[in-house]
Amino acid sequence: MLRPYPPTRMTRIAVIGGGAWGTALADLLARKGDFDTVTLWAREPEVVESVNREHVNHMFLPGAALAPGVAAVGDLTAAVRGAEVVVSAAPSHAVREVMTRARDKIGRGALVVSVSKGLEPERLSTPSCVLVDVLPKDAPIAVLSGPSFAREVYARQPTAVVAAAREHATAQRVQQVFSTGFFRVYSATDVLGVELAGALKNVIALAAGILEGLGMGHNTRAALITRGLAEITRLGVALGAEPATFAGLAGMGDLILTATGPLSRNHQLGVELGEGKRLEDALAGRAAVVEGVNTARSAVTLAERHGVELPIAREVADVLFNGKSPSQAVADLMERELKPEHWR
């Protein structure tokens, strides 16, 4: 029977990426107390300084006092040296560059856990595929995803997520590392499905925000989330993922959270677009990456490549990049040719 906590004490864990999610996970792991050292690597010197001096990440998780055991560094080598677990938390477009730099410093056998949610824009690769490309071939790699706002995880609100790895034993190791009394981790082996769900839900969350910005109500939101899940599933299955994954925490769970929750950066950006802001103006001044913006373009490209219809993602991309008005995008969705409700 799998025990909920690590059976033996580990010494060092490194979290690579000092955004809100990486910071919240570093705090969770430090408070859990199973590691002698929890090191947070951040690209931004001001993040390193504020975490070490005040134990707060003022830039990405303001007002959240971190566990005293969290130490921040700007030196990637120092962060990963000797770490038994390396959490890859950089934005999806930066994973290749950051983890390539870390490659030769990560110890053999260290467990690498990807928590990034997006697609690499140039190659349309999932974060774990990027890690497979850049890390040694025998590196154990897993992903962690699901409905989990960083702020609520930091506040120790009950949260359930899923860890996936091609080898189930690797996913179980992730369960042991991260599980606490308020952070429950399930295991799975459909890595592709978990990652695609975590990336594509951001596009539907943008659409949900646009509808709210236009003043539309619950009928419209319910239809969008349901049909959004259908097209996420359709693309995922075409790429080789398991259909059931999209009905689980990484799929439906994360989609509901991100498309409805006020803490969702993608949803909030969509609201501003629906209210009439230009994309450039809505993004100006935001420190955190809004993953759904790049993912919308990537999703449309993937769909075209594999002959899959993604009407919502296509309309979102047109609003983001082609100057289409949000109201016209809604009209075009509603006036499409009538058809049966096919789930896939």
C-alpha cells in the first residue's frame, strides 16, 4: 500500500522558476519538513532578494510569508547541485533554455517534475517532451497538474492534483514527495493527456473571460465550458491521449477552475479583452506570463496539422492576433452549421 508521505527523508529539493506556482510549491515542500534544503531558483534578482531578506516573493506572490526553510538563488548551478528532486516550473516558452543550462548540473537519478502548463511555441512540444529532449535519457521525468491556484495552495486549502509519468512507479514517487494533509496527489500514466489538458484549458479560460467581459451570463459560460472540453478532448485523442484523462482533475477539474475562478490570469485577461482592451494594453504591466495567449496559436496550428476542428480556440486566436471583435467571434460560433453533438 502506498504511504502518503515519503518513506525516507530526502536532503535537497530544487524548484526552478520563481513565479507564483513555483514559489507556492517551494513553500509547501519546505513546510512539509521532509527536506533539509528547499532552494528556489529565480531569474529575477529582485525575487531572490525579497525571498531571502523578507521571506516574501513580492513580485509574484505578494503578501504571502514563506516558510523560513525556503532559500532563493539566482545561480542555476547552485540551485540544482545535489538535489534529489528538481521541479521544473519555468514558463513553457522558457523550459528548454533553462533546463538545457541545468542539464549537466542535475545529478544522475534525480527525479524531475514538470509543473509548467503550456506548449513550446516553436516546436509545439509539451514541457515533458522538452525535458526528454534536453535531459539525459535515463532521467526519471514526471508531470504534476490539476486545479490548483497558487494562492489557494499557499493558504493550505484542500487541493487535489494528478502526477503522471510513463512508469507508474515514478508517478508514485511524485505522490510521496508532494502529498500533504491538504494537497492530495493522484497518480496516472497518461503524460500526454495530462499536459495537453493543462495547456489547452487556458485557451478556453480566455474565451470564458471574454464572454464575461461582454456581459454574458451562466447559460453561455456553461455551453462554452462543455464544448471547450469537447474540443480539448478531440485534439488530445487525435494526438494519442486517453479520453478519460480529460474527464479528470487535469482536464475537467482544471478547466472549471481556470474558466471560472477570479484568480485565473487567463480568465482575467479575457475579461479585459471582452471589455474592449487591445491585447498589448491588457498584457502591459503584467509580471506573470499568461500561458493561454501563446497556447491559442499553438492549438490552432496543431489542430490544422492533425485535421481536428477547434472552433473555440480558432475564434480566440482570431481575437488575440487578427483583430477580430469579441462580439463577432461569439456570433460566428453561434451561427456555425448545425450538427449533432459529437463529443469527440
